[in-house]
Amino acid sequence: MLNPFRGFNAVFYKEALHVRRDFGTLFFSLIIPLLQMFLLGFAIDTNIRQISTAVYNADGHRESRELLDRLRNSDTFRVARFVENDRDLTDAIVSGKCRVGIKIPVDYSDRLLHQMSAQVLVLIDGSDSSVAGQAINVTTSIGLDESLRRVLANSNRSFAVDMRPKILFNPDSRSPNFFLPGLTAILLLNVTTFLTAFSVVREKERGTLEQLFVTPVRPLGLLLGKLLPYFIIGFVELLMILTLMRFVFQVPIHGSVLLLAILSLPYIFVSLSLGILISSKANSQAEAMQLAFLTILPSIFFSGYIFPRETMPRFFFILSYFVPATYFIDITRGIILRGAGWQHLWIDAVALSCIGSFLLVVAARRFHNKVIMA
Amino acid sequence: MSKAEPPAIVAEHLVRRFGAVTAVDGVSFRVEKGEIFGFLGPNGSGKTTVIKMLTGLLPLSGGEASVLGLDVRKDPETVRENIGYMSQNFSLYSDLTVTENLTFYGRIYGISNERLRTRMEKIVELNGLGPYLNRLSSQLSGGWKQRLALGCAMLHQPKLIFLDEPTAGIDPVARRQLWDLLFELSAQGITFFVTTHYMDEAERCNHVAYIYYGKLIADGTPDSLRELPDVQPPGTYRVEITALQVTRALRIARTVPGVRRATIFGQSIHALINDDLDPEHLRKRLLEQNIVVAEIRPLAPSLEDVFVELTYKHQSQIEAARA
């Protein structure tokens, strides 16, 4: 006789009305993530190119000009200014106008002609570690390459070891290909967690939750009726993000879109449960907002979205296993970039389902003890 | 009817503890069918806790409760099917219209669409909500919100309705209209459990109970409470003293032997005095202090007097028990 889903229809009907009536909120909660996507998709480029460089060419002969051309052609350096003495070279870096200073000594071409070692001074601004790293790599490899060519030019031998690196999946190292699949996880988490937390906290603020408890609505009916509309919204949001990613940012999807859609379900489930958990703690929308923001930071920093998890200190590496976004980023990057299939990703789906169920149970218990019994 | 109908509510020695605190301490009362039961008490005295226990939200720490003949502990779901509840903030969805609010509550109780339509027509007619059906409930005035909330609470034809401070923040006209409606419904056999702070509303109930810090210290009809020996001890009577400068008059009246208790009510003083104290003597004593008394007349105790007396007595018992 007892239907555990009692009241589901009624709550779903009402919640759908809220969403329709408050179309503005819905619109912004869907549009703002897409705007963020545009900003990040167009603005962020992790590849370091065109480092502004100051050059002090004391030599000025053909060999020195050839060296400069090779540096320019690497696409890493852009010669922003030529200076005429050491002091100006240092000054260009200290003032922040240039990141790299290159000094070609007065005897550079003479020494090369006499088969002697010629030194080139490269000053690098270390305040941005990735720029500095890139500058070191490119200058040393150009130096090595230049030396080898000169040594080998006098003999008939070829390179002993010829490394041919080939980048799979994202051959041009395009930043959107790397960032957007991860961003999907962050945006989806934001939207669904915020919307659910708000919808429950609003009922707390109005006192309607208290009223619902005195009706025959069963907890499961109430919960599912409230969650389902936001589940649908979250799913629509995912589809919008994927469409934009594919057709505006031209990120190819190598794997199955259907699999991606299916594997997003446990992740949306986690986000919704997190929203419910927040709403069991928060008594006002402002409080809910703060708590929701608290969940976003770990999702950004410990999920591997920006910083690789493998280089994290041990503690944070273990911590990253408790961040739901970690698993979903693994899923999105896996399917979109590497074309991974179910056999590679089922473990992520299992992990997400476990986290989601755990959160939901904790949230339900908290609700029972702190909200109904209070 | 062939078989005797059970009372609407039977509460026996209800106890609810929150940790070391006993919020409800051995409360017993009985509400008959069709009564308007006024449940009174200061804030934090356990009124809401009792409602939560009777609606099956809070488990009982002790005692027994049956609502509409059903054991609250065994069958809270069926209890909730058959009662209505209106909380003090009316619990409406402000971004839903009047019709949508009613439809939502109708579906919650699983009323079929067809029956829901006839029930809604009935409720709209009874509550006069007709002109506002498509208005958002946030745009209704307090009185109309309250009518809508009551409509939502009685859509499923409950035999018992809990009203938690139904008139807080409502204008006097709307208050009176609500009470007219309650009388009409109670004549049809619906039982009401009403909490309130207004003494004039308490006077309208046919059964009142007063809870004071977890203990029920009064239970009966308003008239029977007025005749309680604690309220009206033998050898005493009540008078109303009308005078200028009531505050000074009160101070002096309290010093006159034979005056047991005196409190200010608006522009007059209500006093409990011994039979052997002549009102004329009291008037003279006040005149000696330059206070002109316009009138001293006998007075029946109000419910407020009743609750004040019972609270004093209860407090002195607690103090005596401590000493």
C-alpha cells in the first residue's frame, strides 16, 4: 500500500513550474557557463610562443645573423629590440620589457671560422617558470643542433640517434583541446550543484519544506521530484557545451558521444547529491552560495584540470581521488581526445556512482536529523 | 452512526526529550470531534513540539498519542493522509498562482483530477478566492494568503486541521473572517487544533489548554477554567478599578491589605481581593493618596487572568519543590 515515491508527480510538477516561472535564473545559469567557455577557449593558450627578446649582437657578421634567424624561426622568440651594450641588455629584462636577452660576443664568427668554441650568453627572466623553461629548452637545442651540423658538415656521417617525437591525439598541442573537455566537468558541477542547493534552501527559507513534511509525501518522492528537473537541465547543459566545443572550438571528439552522455549521468548524480548535502547544512541562499563555491576550488585545482595530478605532493594526489571532477575529467579527456571506450572508463563511472550514493546517504541522514527533527 | 467515533486526538503522558532537556513533560489531553481546540502557551513552551509529535514527525520519548483513532507511532503515514496543516508563514509557493498552489497540494494528496476540480471549486467558493485564481500568491495580501493556505490544507477533506498561529500578522478584519470560517467548518464536523497568542481568539475556542514550559497547566472549556479554585480562590472576588494615573494607583492598591493581586489592563486595574475588603474602603485609601477612582466594579476573570494565575501557581510550586 505504501508507495515510497509518493508525491513525486506533484513535486516534479511544482518544480517544473518554478523553473519555467524563473526563466531568467535558468537562462543565466546556462548562459554564464557558456560565456566562461568562450573566454577560456579563446583566451588561454598554454603553448609559449613569441617570447619578447632583446638582442645585443656585438659581432654582426653573417654567422651571427644566421643564428638569430634560427632563433626567430623557432617561433619561440620574437626580437623586440636590438641594444648596443651590456647595460641596456640587462635593463631590458629588469624593466620587464623583454623576457630573454641574447648576447652574441664580438668574436663569435671569428671563433667559429677557427673551429673554436663560441659562446653565446642567454639571460632569462625566471619569474615565469614555464616561459623560462621553454626558453632554456629551445636555446640549448638550437645550440646543440648548430654544433652538430658544423661538426658533421666536415664528415659524411649522419646523426647517431635521431629522436622523432610524435604527439598523439592533439598533434598541434591546441589548448582548447586540452582545456575544454576538463572545463565541461567544472561547469556541469557548478550549474547542477548550485541549482539543486538553491531550490531546496529556498523552500527552507519560505517554510514550505516544513509544510511538505506534514503531508503524505515520502522522502524519496520529494527528493526525486526535486532532482529530476535539474538532472534534465544539467544534461541539456552538457549537450550545449559539447556542441559548442565541437563546432565552435573545433575540438574533434574521437570516441563515442553516446558513451560520453551515458557516463555523464553518474557525474550529474554526484553534483545533485552534493547540492542536496549543501542544502541540508545551509539555511539561507547566501550560505548555500558560499558552500557551493567551497566545492569548486578543489574541483579546479585537485582534479588535474589545470595542473597534472602526477606532479602533486603525495597528500594532494590522494586527495584528488576524493574529488568527483577527477573522474569525469578522466572520462571527458579519454573519450574526446583519446577515443577511449567503456573498457577503459568503467572504473571512473563506478567511482562516481559510489561517491554519489555516499553523498546522498549522508545528505539524507543529515536532513532527517537536522531539518526534520530540529 | 452505529459505532461510537473515536475522539479526534488522544494524548496520554506525551514526553519528548532533546538530550538533557525535556521539552514536553507528561502532557495529556483529549480533543473531541468537531471541537475548536485552542492550544496556548508562551514561545518555546513546547507547542510546536507537540504538533510535530501528533503529526508523526517527531518520535515520542514516552507516552501515547492517537490521532483520528490511529496510533501516531505505528501509522504516521495514514495520520498525515487524513490531517491538514497550516503553518504560521502559510507555506505557499510565491511564484506559483493560486490555482497552481491548490493543484500542487491536491496532487500531493493523490486526489484524482476530476475530484480535484470539484474540490477546488468548492474551496474557492468557500474562501472567496474566485477573483484571484491566476494571481501569483506573492501578490496576495496577508489575509488572502491565509485563506489560500487554509484552502490548500483542507483540499483533501481532512477531518482534523492543525493551524499553527493562523492569525499572526493578519489585519483584524481578516482575523474575524477566518474565525467565522472556522466556526462554519467546525459545524460541519471538522476538528481544529489552533495555537495562538491572542487571548480573544482563545475565548472563541470551545476547548483550551495552556502549556507552560513543557507541562500542561490548564485544560478545559474557557468557562470551566474561569471557575477553577486556583483562579478564583474561595473568599475572593475580582474587581476592575478605573482611575486616572493607573500606574501610581497600581502601586498604592498593591499595598492595601486584602488586595491579593493587581495588574494593569489598559486604562484600568484588574484586582483579586478578599471578600472582606469593601470596595469603598479601597476607594478611600486611594483618595488619601490623591487618586480619584471613577469606578470599581466586579469582574469575571478573563482567560488571560486564568493563565496568569495558573502560571504564578505553577512557578511557586517549582520554587517550593526546589527549596
